[in-house]
Amino acid sequence: MTNTCKATVLSLTALALFACAAKKDSASDEGSSDPSPAASTSSTDMDASWSATIDGAPVTGKGVDQPLQQQNAGFVLPRQGPGEKFGLFTLYSTKDADDGKANISLRFRFPPHTGTYVHSGTYESCTCDLTLNKNITTGDFARFNADTVTITITSMTATRIAGTFSGNFKLSVDTPRATQKRATVTNGKFDIPMSTSNVTPE
């Protein structure tokens, strides 16, 4: 074999090896965005956020307290007595998972599946409930019970729950001295994880 032929064969071999390596790298890049068990159990699965306008002021909340997972995380619990299970969670106006000074909270109770639920009239006849607590840390604590409230669960899986809410509230007899007698919530929305904690709120 002449030197020219040898050089040509070596060049073609090098090109073939380079092409194979490039193809392998490209395949690795494409596969990096595929879901995997490791990705599905990452800390982002416990991300939580919500927002609403409460009495004309914007309110937001983020983060799930660890390891208890009682704030901004959903539960499905058995009823005390006969009947179906129910969904339950409390949204807190926390800045992040380590914030323990929420000044507002909203406690939801609803059938544990997607749908729109309206609280109007007596508590005995409603399919859902929503309680608003204001001024938790400022010394002027006030609890408001649902008057007419709509809760929509837009998606609910074993790991996450999302939806919207709005409504009118009246001051509870639990806090009769509060100066504000009524409250209004509009444009409420949430996207939170389901809790994996063994500690339940009830």
C-alpha cells in the first residue's frame, strides 16, 4: 500500500470515529430532558405557590415546611364517621419554606377530586368550606367563615393539586372583637404538592 493510500485510509477512519462520537454525544443530549425516576423525586416536586387578592391587596405564598409538610401541601383524609374522604389543605402567606411568620392563611375542605364546588347557605348543606385567617402575627387576629365561596379543583393527582378560588366571608363568632366584619377574596389560584408526611392536620 502506498503512502497516499495509507494516509487516505487513516483520514477516513478518523472521520468515522469522530462521527460516531458526535452521534453519541447528540443522543446523550436528547435523552437528558427525558423524565426519569431521579427527576420525578427531585426537590422541585415539593414546590408550592399561590396568590389571591384579599380585600383589595395582593397576597402570595410559597414553600412547604419541612419535614412536617403542613403548610401549602394537600391531604386526602377520611371523614369522622360515614361518608367519602375529603381533601384538605391550608395556604399560608409564607415567603419560602423556612418562613414561619405567615400573616394570612386560607383553609380549604372539599371533595377529593376535580370539579367546582360552591359554599352558599348553611354549613350542613355545602360540599366545600373555606376559612380565612387574617392578622395572625400582628395582634389583631380575625377569623372569617365562608359566606358565598367557589372552589374549583382544576387538576388533582397523587402528587399535586391545582385550582382557583374566590368568595365573600363574614367574621366568625370565634373572634368577635375584630374590627373588620367582612372580607372578600378574588383571583385566587394555587398549585401545590400533595403531602407525603405521616403527620396529618386532623
